[in-house]
Amino acid sequence: MTPLSLTLGYVPGGTPAKWARIWAERHPEVPLQLCAVAAADVAAAVRAGTVDVALLRLPADTSGLAVIPLYEETTVAVVPTDHILSAVDEITAADLDGEPTLLPLDDVLAWAGAPGTPVDHRPETTEDAIELVAAGVGALIVPQSLARLYHRKDLTYRPITDAPTCRVALAFPEGPQPALVEEFVGIVRGRKPGSSRGQAQAAPKRTAREKTLAKQAARAAAGKVARKPGRADRGRR
């Protein structure tokens, strides 16, 4: 980060576009530099200061980092378009029993006991594994965003309904942060323009009795509350 820019790292398949758009609207004078980083390297890039904040997938080595969970991705199986599994809209893990599966070295799911029968060869990257799926070597289990990223006409993917999801989070160094990092974190958290963590906190919610008393006081001030008859009033006709 320089005084006039902020660098956001993101893993393959990450989708920073929404926050980049909001940042550009609120801070047109401060460029947001987007930097694609391999999943295995992104946490280290944040610790080293190569990027200021990053979108990464969990689990990951997040020591020394503050982590904000954002959302969970559906896990899917990528297969050729003429594969038998393409005949249905979604599958279960059991549907992959006995199916040859590819496990790239940059696998991000870390699904212990994943279904299927792993092939002996482990491709170096998910992109390499996609090529092998197209060649009919086996199926590939990945987060849906990666299936979309590497989509091609001869392949399709199906959600695995009982598979673990893949968590995506925002990571940045622990401890006090520069103003630009704080501002980006606020955007990701949904903070509205002009709000600040340093501003006074909103007043605590009032109880039902407090609300009733407040309404009565307001009505009385406006002359709209009828005075309840007292003992002296009850004797009058």
C-alpha cells in the first residue's frame, strides 16, 4: 500500500468486483489495485505486506492475520458434458463412488474422505486437472467458483448436496490498521458511507416500558393525553 493506493489480493475464483466497485464510488481518488495470488501463497502475501488485504479460502494458515468470514461456496463435481452424472441437476457423494477423481496439488477443499477413487497422477494445478477431466481421465471436485472460472464447452459441473462447503474470508494483518485498510474492511462489512468505527456507538435499544413512557410523555407534551380521573374527579357529576 502507498499513501494513494490499496492492494487487494484474491485467490483464483475469488470475486472482488462488488467491493472494488463500491470502493471506486466512494474513493475515486484512491486506486484499488487487484492482485491475483495462488491459494497456497495468499496468506503469506498478506503477512509479507505484498498485498494489504486478501480474499482467501479456508482452511489456510492464518497465523498473524485477522480473518472475517464472508460466505460459503457450494462444492461441485466437474465432468464431461456426456458423462452420466450430467443427466441430473445435482448429485450426492455416493454418486461418485468408484468414479476416478483428480486431486491437484493446489487442492483447496481438503475434504477428508472425499468420494471417488483418486487417480495416481496428481496434476500440479486445478487448471491442469480441468484439462484431464476433458480428456476423460476423471472427475474433479472443486468450489463452484473454480468450476466457473475454468468453464469450457465440453465440461459441466453438478453440485454435491452433501459435500462440505468451502469458506471464503477476508484477511489482513492483526493489530491497528492504516485508515485505507479500515475503510475497505468497513465496505466488506457493509458499513455505509460516512459511518466510522470511531464514531459514538448507537444508543442501546429501549425496553417496551421505556418506549411506552416515551410515547406518553410525547403525547402529554402535545396535549393529546386525557387526564385519568382521580378520586376527586370520581365524585363529580
